[in-house]
Amino acid sequence: MNAVLNCLGRCQRTLLSQNLRRFVACNFGSVNARESETTGAGEAEGDSDQNIDVKRSQNYVAQYYRRIFATPDIHDTIVDGMKFGEVPVIRINNAKNNTFLCLTKGSGGHTSIIAQVSCASLGFTGKKKKTQYAAQALSLRIAELAKENNVNTVRVVIKGFGTGRQPSLEGLKIGGLRIISITDNTQLKNGRPGARRRV
């Protein structure tokens, strides 16, 4: 866990530790309270039931952390006979008024595009392009194209805050693709807003 925290930036580390503290407080608040009660009175007993519960809760949090967050050694893991970094990627770009999906294969600088679709390519025009129905139909189409190219396992990279975020993921699941990782690659604005327009 420390190796992962060292790889992250200072702000990300702070947010991550705050979220883990909240998770522990929500799920194991009573266990931690029992631990503080037993430290004074139960020291002579050795490992009491409460101390064992605390150790179990700490192990559970560590296992939960490993399951949810990626570790540096994830690129060495084998998924469906290929390395994690070589698994095809579906990139979902959720613009304000449209959704774009792109299926790529390869790793590093040698990626090739297998399929690329947008709401307009499926016949949605005007304000219908930004609907959730269009995003789900789009992801079902890219799932069909992936199956035609013998792709069953994918990683997903999401970008943008459009209305098609959740429906596009649901469409990939309905389409029968196995999603092994979801990455949010949305860029947040840094700094103050631009200067006011003067007329």
C-alpha cells in the first residue's frame, strides 16, 4: 500500500487517505470503538476477541484497497492470455452534446484503431445525440464490433461529464463485454476563470 501511495501525488494521496478513513469509519466504527475500550482494561488478557476483530477489519480494508485501486505491478498480471497493458481499450468521450466511442488495440505507442463510432454515425441527429438512449445504443454497437473482431475483454477509459457516462458503461455490459478496469481520464480545470468580456 505504501508503494502505491508513493507513486501518487500529494493531493491524490490526501484524498485517498481521507476516503479510506471514511470507509473505515463507516464500516468499522464500532470495532474501532471497542479497540479503544479494551486497550486499558484488556491488556492482561493478551489477544482478546475485540483485538482479533480489529485485526480482521484491518486485513479487510487492505484487501478492499487492493481490489479497487490499481497497484504498480498490475501491468504484469495476465488477463485472458495477454498482459494487462495489451488488453484492448474502449475510450468513451462524453462531450456536452455528443458521445464518441473508440476501440483500440495494442500497447505503448503502437496502438491501432479497430472501430470508431459516434451518435451521428448511428443516425441520431440534433438534440437526440446527447440523450442517454443514444449513448447506450452506441455502446451496444461498439460491443458488436468488438465481438466481430474477437475481443471479449476490454479496459474502459472515460473522459468528460456528458449525460452518456453511465448508459455507455451499461451498454457495454449488456453487449457481453468483460470490463476489467475503468479509468476516469477527465481533465479538471485548474486556476481561475477567464477574464470577463467587455463590450
